[in-house]
Amino acid sequence: MNKQQYPTRNNANSGRMWAGIIILGIGAALLAGKLGLDWIFPPWLFNWHNLWPVMFIAVGLIIGGNSNFRNPASLFFICFGVFFILKRAFDFNIGPFIWPMIIIGIGLWLLAGRGRSGTPTRGPSGGHKCYSRNPQRHEEPYDWNKRVVDETDSPASDGPTAFSETETSGIDQGPLSSEDYLKSTTIFSEVKKIVISKRFQGGEMVNIFGGTDLNLIQADIQHPIAIDVFQIFAGTKIIVPAHWKIQSEVVSVFGEVDDRRFTQGIPPDDQKVVYIRGTSIFGGITIKNI
């Protein structure tokens, strides 16, 4: 009996929960100020000049909540917002320090991310390999549930959703290479990448004031994979084969995730699942198949 297990994200909605809590808190504070209940909250919260630093802190908390505060960008946004609030409290000129702080922050963030190389990991017995930033923590992002497909109980269909050993018999089963992973960082630039690997393992994209066009039409995957996206004032376009399944778990702040795939009459393949997760701030992610 050939058992296949599918991963499900146990904290897929954590970022949305954090965003909801923060937005509700800010709304409640502003409403309390209008009702004359400003004694409940700090007085500086009702100063509109302090609202945008508070939004930076809120964005940092959203990113941190979505990544269990392992993403260095969360600390950057929180410190940035706190710095501007303290500037107003102590009344000193912050102008000359803004760009040096931004450049230093981006440099520290990139250095902190150098050790997050994508490596293949294997789930519990019988599970497929799945992309993970930390091979020792592969069970945390996903729960390997007990939904099991027994391929010996029923014959495989003749359609494109059929999955058998013959489909992978012609694929090299040797060690994985860098071509099987995606790792892209763009800052004030644009990258167009075409993946042709037949054992694509997923990866990560970082866009800061830039963009990435990822074409997966010629690629293939042998199990569910994950693509992590983090972008600020940037855009991402992902083109996938029409029979692949896409599961979006992206936390979008002042942006959107636009699924423009045309899938009418094309049966999805349960083995070809791509989890798109991460954070998009003032940016958009477009998913297409043509």
C-alpha cells in the first residue's frame, strides 16, 4: 500500500488574527477618544501626527505574529515606529538619520537572512520532502494529518490527475541541486526567472521596492511545496501550470493577492499543490497560468 500524506498549515490564519486584533485595538482607541474616554489609553495615541508611527509598529507586529517573530523585518518595523514616536516625545531632528537607518536596517536584515537556506526535509514516515528554512523544524510549519490515500483500493484514472510510479520513473532521483530551489532578493530592481526543474522544491522571494516574475510553466513538482514571499512596495507575478493547485496563506497589508488563473474544464492534480505564504506590504501578488 502506497500511502501519501498531505501537509496542512496549522497557523495559516495567525497573521490575519494579529492584524484583526491590532486594527480593532486602534479603532477602539480612536472611538474612545471621540467619546471622551481618552483616559483609558495613552494621550499620544490620539495625536494624528503619531498615527503613522503606530502603523509601522502595527505592521511589525503583524509580520512578527505571522512568523512567530522569527522574521527580522518585524523588529525593523517596530524599532522604526518606536524611533519616530520617541522623536516626537523628545523633540529632536530625525531627518539626517532616516536614510542611514533604512540602509543599515536593510543590511542587517539581509545578513540575518543568509543562514536561512532552503534545504529539503522529510516529514514523518511516509511523508514527502517539503521545502523548509530550518530542516530541524519541519514539523512546526505544517501538521502532517492523518488523511491517507490508498492507491491500491481503486485504479488510477486516465486523466492528468493520475499519479503513479511511472510518472516519476524518468526523473533523476539523485541529489538535489540549487536549480531545484528558488532564492531571489530584489532591491530597487526587477527579476524575471524561469524554472525548468522537474523536482522543484519551492523557496523564497524578497522584494523591496522591486518586483519578481516567476515562471513555473516548464517546471514540475512531485509533492506539495511552499513559496515564501516577503515584499514591501513591490509586486510579484507567479505563472503556474493550469492543473496545479494554489493555496494562498499570504498576509497582505494595503495590497492584494489576485488569482487570475483560468481553470475551467481543467481537472486539478492533488499531487501538485503550491502553498504561497508570507507578507505583502503595499504590494500585490498576481497568480496566472497563461
